[in-house]
Amino acid sequence: MTGRYQVVGIGNAIVDVLTQCDDDFLDWMGIEKGIMQLVDRERGETLYAAMKERTQAPGGSVGNTMAGLGNLGLRTAFVGRVKDDALGRFYAKSLELEGTDFPNPPVAAEPLPTSRSMIFVTPDGERSMNTYLGAGADFGPHDLDAEVVRRSDYLFLEGYLFDKDHGKAAFRKAAAACHEGGGKAGIALSDPFCVDRHRADFRRLVREEMDYVIGNQHEWCSLYQTEDLEAALAQAHADCGTVVCTRSGADVILIRGQERVEVPVHRVVPVDATGAGDQFAAGFLYGLATGQPLAKAGRMGCIAAAEVISHFGARPETDVKTLFRSHGLI
């Protein structure tokens, strides 16, 4: 595609494989409930084989966000690494069908299989994720076409990919290219454990290269090593132009310059909490990319998140733009 993208995302291209199960099954398989665990190839194959009536969808945190933005009609691209295997081809084709460009072709010479996450959803809507990182986690500067990023209004990075040195190098290259083209760069902190492992590098990235950062209260408190959320957000605000803090079920806090807004969350009992944060990011970025006020962008994020947790799976099933209209947002 020529011309500009409104949003370009970079993340781990993971195929989500979902199944429903009960708590007994989790115990039987030794799966820890409600968290994301990394698994090796052998454990991944065991869990995959144990899944009944599985459904698959192109996933990964930022991949889900880009699909949400595609659903909303923005011009988007997702940059990630997949092997040229069945799941990798499925991933690339699915994104294109949903209206998001996938500029990196599947890699035939990649030694590892395409990344996958086995997600077990219990009747209470909790998701227990077991992720085999595979090919996607090896994303590095050589996988990045800087021209794609240079043509983006907003760049959105996935904290999970920050786990390896070549991922960090790719992010710095991408942020520089985005700024060269006049765009704004941002990141989702992704996971408090990820932040714990790379705190100094994350802080430097937030302070020196990010225009906006999205995190939940645990991630912000981890980043600034405090249990006082307000203290963490004050430090974040000193470091970065736009700061967003989600607090599962409580008001979302958004800070930009001298402006601070708190957006109430309409609480619903989740059917499946998979992708709530990813779709919040999609709604929020849609607001930013279309020039909405901060409070409205936050409300859009909350509406998109509420839609995705009302059904099984991490992608929107209804036209989220119609929901925005029904709430008087557009």
C-alpha cells in the first residue's frame, strides 16, 4: 500500500487457539489459572493436543489491537514475524481479510514454528494462557521496513517484544523512523513481569522515545517500583506526554499535558476476558488518530473493551463504530 497509515503496530504475531474447559481440567493439566505462562515447544504440543473443539484466530496483543482498528475502518498495518507454515499463512491471510496490511511475508527459512497461545477459558470468563513464543519472538531490526513506520501517524509497540535485545533495537529503530515521518510513537507495557525484567530499559524508552504509554495499575507500579499508583502516575507524567492507566473494572485514568480525565467503566460480567486491554487500546487509538478529545478517546477504549469481553474470543464481533454512534461519540 502507498500513502500513509493511520496506525502501524509491531508485535509478536501469535495465533490464538481457544477452548473452553472447567477448573478440574486446569488442575489435571497443571495449568495455573488466570495468568499467561510461557511454555516450551514440547509442553505447547501437549497442551495443543489436549484441546477439544478448538477455535483459532490471529492474535498477539498488538495484533488484536490492529484488528480492532481495522474493524473501525482505519488504514492500518501490523508488522510481525511468522514462519511460512500453516499457522503463519493463516495469520497473514486473516489480517489482510480483516483490512490490516501485513507487510512482512512469512519466512520460509525460519527454524521455529509460528508462535501460538493455547488459551483455556473457564465458565467464569477467566482465561489461562499458555504461550509458545516460536518465530514471532525473534523479531529484530532486520525484520523492520522503516519506510512502513515512517508513513504512520501513530506507531503502537507491544511490551512483550521488548524481552530480547534485538526486539529492543527494533523498537528504537521504529520509534526513530516514526518521528522522522512526523508520527507519534507509543507502547503498551503488556505485563508487570516483563516490566520487572527490563525496568531500566523500559524507563529509558518511555522517557526518551515514547509519546504515549498504555499500562494497567500493576504495570505502572512495577515500572516505578511503588505501590502508590498516584506516585507512579506522577512519575510517568513527568517522563511521557500522554499516560493511560486502566484499572480492571475501575475508572480509567488518562493524563496529557495539564489535562487529567477519569473515564468510568461500565461493569459487565465477562464471558471471556481475552483481549480486553487490546481492544481498549484499539478504541483509544481510534480516538487519538481521528483527533478526538482525551476523554472521548478514553470512552471509546472502554466501549471497545466492553464489547470484546461480552463474547468468546479476542476480536470484536459487532461493528464497534455503530456502538460509538449509539453512545453519541461520533
